[in-house]
Amino acid sequence: MFFTDDTGEALRAAVLLANTAETTDTLITQDDVGTFLEQHPYTGRIDRDDAELAALRDLRSRLRTMLLAPRDEMVDRVNDALSEVPLSPRLTRHDDVDWHLHAVADDRPLPERILVETAMALIDVIRADEVARLGVCADDDCEAIVLDLSRNRSRRYCSTTCANRNAVAAYRARRAAP
Ligand SMILES: [Zn+2]
Ligand SMILES: [Zn+2]
């Protein structure tokens, strides 16, 4: 893998969160937040209140813009995020995750920490010049973000649902051809 595990994990979490706003909104209730946190556990402060839910919902479009920005614009957005949040970087090791950086104190609000974690992960993406790993789903009716961490850069769809739907459509098109 060309990115470290924590970078890959931060990108996957950011993409999943941003994509909850696509097609059908799937971040409406505290249970939805719970589902997100089950897939991407965060240490530190989690309020589970309406303000946090609203801030997470608001964060999505910002994450999307950041994740899909061209490289130089991504730099500006990353720098904006880093200048806005009080940083207190330190190495930490918890659960089964080996030493990695937490850039923001654990008692800062969750949406703030997700924003900075995303920015930190995008620093790796920018430095490796791998912005092309992020794009929009190839399905005609889907605007969700695709994160392609595959070795051969083969991922075009945001989900197996979109991949399967297009595989079936392609199969039908081939069969219908004379
Ligand atoms: Zn951590
Ligand atoms: Zn899709």
C-alpha cells in the first residue's frame, strides 16, 4: 500500500461520511451516526447530541469539495482546515492501531477532528501526487465519491451496488447487440 493504514482509514471514513449525502440522505438520526461510527470507530469525544449531528451533516459538502478538488485547490482547502482548528499533534497508540498521529486533542468536537484527519490524510495524497485516486462514481445516476486504493487503479464505482448494476447493464447491452 502506498498510503499508511491510518491515511487509508481516514480517507475511507471521509468518503463514507460525504457519501451519506448522495442519492438518499443516510445521515438523519443518531442511529445513522452510530452506524458510521461502527464502521469507522473514533476515540475521544463523541457527544451524540443534535448539535454534533447537525455539524456532521454540514461537514459533508465541505469534505466532498475537499476530496474532489484538483491538486492545487486541494492544497488551499487543506491549509484552510488546518488553520481553522487548534492543532495539538501527538503520536498515540490505541486499541489495535500502532503509533500514529492525532493532530487534534481528543476533547475537541468530533466533526472538527474528522475535518483535520481528512486534511492530514490529504496531505499524503497531495505529496504522493495521487489526487486521481479520488473521483466521482462512473454510474450515470450516482454522484457518490469513489476512493480507489487498488493497486491497478481499477475501481470506478462507489459501491458493489453501482458496480453490479453496471455489470448487468453491460451484459444486457452485449446480448442485445446483433
Ligand atoms: Zn487514532
Ligand atoms: Zn455509485
